[in-house]
Amino acid sequence: MSNEHTLYGNLPNKYFHKSIYINLDFSSLQPNGMVYLMDELKEFFRKNDIEFIQFQFTTIFGDLKSVEFPSNIWEEMKDGTGVDGSSLGFLKTEQSDMKIVPDLSTLAVFPWEPRMARFICDVYGNDGKPHLTDPRSILKKVIKQANDLGYEFKTRPELEWYFLDSDLEPCESGEYMDTLPYDELGYLRRSIASDMQEMGIAVKTIHHEVGNGQQEIEFAALEALKQADDTQTAKMIVKADSLFNEIFSTFMPKPFADQAGSGMHIHQYLTKDGKNIFADEEKGISDTLRYFVGGILKHVDAMTALFNPTTNSYKRLVPGHEAPVYKSWGVANRTALIRIPGYEKKARIEFRAADAASNIYLASALLLASGLDGIKNMIEPIPPTTRNVETLSIEERKSMGIVQLPSSLSESLDFLEKSAFVKETLGQDILDIFLAVKRIECKEYDEAKSKGEEEEWEWEYETYLDRT
């Protein structure tokens, strides 16, 4: 790997310490539904010495962006502010004006910068409606469709990433669930988890992953929109706290050929009237769960480009690393694309293909929409299996109806381009932009690959290592 990559730059020494934890005074905030009253927010800013406010929003490609302003002009900014959509990849240049509008329920304060509060925003067009290319609004639309049917959809992602040194090599030699002396950066992982909790993220488990320098934080199950917001915030915290400790972190799916890849497994829960409708008291697994799985399996080829949106993603999806290669499902089967965990009584679905290069809003929307399609049309999946799918013979997989997932970004884009389902779920505007950008990406990758393996990896490092 080239040593030309650098860390984020030199920061004042005061940043190379544990985050600054503060006792925020929330006494002035009384939730009005899930939205705080404007007067209460002003009092919150005053009591907690908030000097700046940051509006955050997410692009089509999952990048978290922001704009800041002094808190003393909150009155003129509280209804949102304009942004240049074309410069952010949302729009064509001639349609560049957009507006980001804060969701007041997403208020949080940065542990490392207690002077600044943040709100997550929805993106609106000039017509005052949610913009067709806003990922957060797309997820909200699909969630509403589920809610209208009486369903509540919760998710629980697992985030995996690598800590790298200044040479962009793993920082330590720890392995799966190691402790000290091998888990050398456990203190940093715990600081990251603490900052996540400071910002309202429900952390479940944290541990060292399989790869040298590889980490994992798993979240508690939450409503899908809140979880998507938290996932974006969590990725920001990982990057920020690593920066403050002079460590480089990356969510790149497969940064090293000889190390485990980093995925983002997404656990899914569906309830109705407070009851888990994925569970069946007699059979364990309900018909609803089976149909939900059927919908995902039916549409997964077309959705893969959104779950695995980089050329590097497909270096992770290879046999032998507990990453799915085939369209299959089963109870307690970690070689399957969709796993129904066998160690819990409460039935749920774990989708194992996605990685953190994906846009969590779009990924969650597609999983829910495809599952709902399966329920609506009673789509029967192939039979579940507990066997190691990777070691089955070609004839055995064929007899079981198990076929391979798309094996490259280019192939995934071909499936995506033909899908009426994804077009209906995400909209033509977002698909046109996504396909155009990713086709160019594939062309650049092919050109690099034609020059040899070293050029191929170098192109992926330059393209994905920092930004993913």
C-alpha cells in the first residue's frame, strides 16, 4: 500500500485526549410529540452555552454533509437553509437550489465540541415538498407505507471498521474478541462507544473483530429512521475520535486481501400492535417472516448495487470469510445471505451482505419495501438450509434453488438498471444519478485493473479508503 496517503492533518494537542463530557441541562425541553418547541430550544441553547448549530444531511451516496451558523441567528435559520444540490450530487446544475430543514427531534451536542449542537435535516425542493433524491425522505416514505399497514419496522446494524496507523496498516495484531494485551486500542473503542451514548445512540455490544485492527460496535434495536440517523452519527464519531487520537479509521469493505472484510449486517424486526409478527408460537418462524424473506430474495440482485456500492465491496463477498456469496437463508446459518439467529426466542432477520459504504437510509428502505412486497404477494422463498452453502456442490445448490449473488459492481448495476421494483421504491431521479456516477466509477476501476493488481488496489485506496 502506498505511503503517500496521510492522516487528516495536524490538530492542536487539546484534541488528542478523551472527549470532553458535559452535563447538559435538558430541563427546559419538554417533547411536544417528538418535536421540541422553539422557545424551549432557545432556552436550551442559552442554558448550555451553545454558540453554534450544525445542520447535517446525507447525500445519495451516503456522505454526511453539514453547514453551521451562530446560535444567535437561530430565529432566521430554524426553518432551514438553502444548499447547492448540484455540488452535492443531488441534482443537475440547472436545478441546483435545495433547502435543508431540521428535524428538531434529532437535537444532540458534540461531546468533543460542547459549544455546538446539531440537527439532522430533510432535504426539500423549491416546491416545499421532500426532494425526490433525499435518502432520508425516501426511507420515511417507505416507513409510512409500513405504518399504514399497521407495521412498525425496527433495525439493528453492526458496524465494522479498521484502525490504521500512519502507514495505513492495521494498528495492532488483535483478533476476534481479544482482550489486553492484544486488544491495544480497546480504550479508543470504548471512548467511541461513550461518545455515541453521549449523542443518544443505543449501543449494545462492542468488541475486537476478526481482522488485525478491526473493530465492531453493534446497536440496540430501534425504529428504522432513528437507527439510520444514529448510524450516520456513529460513523462520524468513529472517524472523529480516531482523528483526535492520531489514528486513521476506514469502513472500506475489504482494505486488505489477507484480512477479514468489514460488513454492516442489518438485523430487522417487524411488529404489529406490539406483537412480533416474525415469530410463531408453534412453528417458531411465522409465515410473515417467510414471505418477508421471499421478497428480499426476489429483489436482492437489483438491490445489491445499493447494499454494496463500491468495486471493493465484491472483494469482501467471497467464500471463506462468513460473507454471503449465494442467495440463501436459514436458521443459525452464517454462510447464508439471510440468517435467522438461532440463539434467541424472538424471531428476527439478519441481512448479511450490506457494507458500511452503503447509504443506510436507502438500504433500510429497500429491505423494508422488498419485505412488504413479499408479504403482500405471499412470495415463497426457496427452502431454508442449515448447511454450509459455500461447500455445497454445484449440483446440490442447483437442486436447492440456490444461485450466486452478483459478483461485481458492474453486474449489480445491470440488475439495478432493469428493476421496476427499485425504480418504484427509490424513484427514477435518484437511480439516474446513482447509475451515471457508478458507471463512471466502474470504467475507471477497469482501466486501473488492466494495468495490474497493484494499480487496481491503489485506485481503490485512493477512491474508497478515506471517504468510506
